[in-house]
Amino acid sequence: MPILISLMKRWKNLRNKITILGVDPGLKTTGYGVIEISYGPDERVTLLEAGTIHPKQQDVLENRINTVYQNLGDIIRQYTPHVLVLEKLYAHYKHPTTACLLGHVRGVICLLCAHHQVELVEHSVKRVRKSLVGNGNATKQQTQRAVERILSVPERKLALDASDALALALAFGYMNKF
């Protein structure tokens, strides 16, 4: 809870607006989505940008991680988010190597937060889906449709990784109405 307390202390200076960057990390594809939420009598959510980062699969690991680092760094510099919401790591016991590789990407994202003084928050997929769809076991496609509806994005215009990232940002905003 120290992160939320820290945000609430700064909340008074945000003038009822908060910029949130959601990130769905991956070595093949990293999804991201930036939203701005205006609280108060005219509460609204504005989509600022969403997309995916695709490191070259034939590149060595350090170059792939650097691609994610540079692209997300550019996004953070452009939008100066108050919060970065990262998907909590879920690792299946049958695939420990996948979790280790994903840890590299998550590490550079955490480093970006430290370098740019962005609050880092993690949420589980189930918690995000419960917040947006009302069902923690909702599918990626159901979550995608909810995100598209909330943000008034035409159907199937968002890649699944980008909609997952936006779902993280939206869920944080809904769960933390200051």
C-alpha cells in the first residue's frame, strides 16, 4: 500500500487527471497503452496511444531487451505517465525458462520506472479481468471487447497485447478512484 499512499499524497497536484501507462511484457511482443483519466463531475477516459513493440526474433537477447527498453523509454518521455501498471508474472511450473526470459523484460521496465520516477504497480490478470469484465476468468477476447467498448475503439482495431496493456491501465484507474 505505500505506492497508493504516495500517489494519493501527490494526487492533490494532479488537478484530477492522471496519466497511466499499462504494459503487457513479452520478448516476442510487448503491448503498451497510455490513457488519461479525468476524475470529477465530468469523469472521462481518453486513449492517448496504444500499440505493440516487436523485437527482432533473430536478434540476441540483449538487443531484444534493448528494443523494449528504448521504445518504452520514448513513450514515457512523450507522455510522462504518473503510474506504470505491469502485469504480474505468472509462471507455469512446466515452463520455468519462459518465466526467466520474461523476467529480463520486466527488469528493464522496472529500471525505466526508476530512471523516470514513475510509480510502478503490478496487478494480476485475474484481478484486471474481474475489474473490467466482472469475471476473473474472462478470455483475452472478452477483455479486448470490454476495452474497445470503454475506449470507443472500433472492434478488432487493437492487437491483443495492446488491449491487455490498456486493460491494466483501465483497471488501475477503476480500482483507485481517488
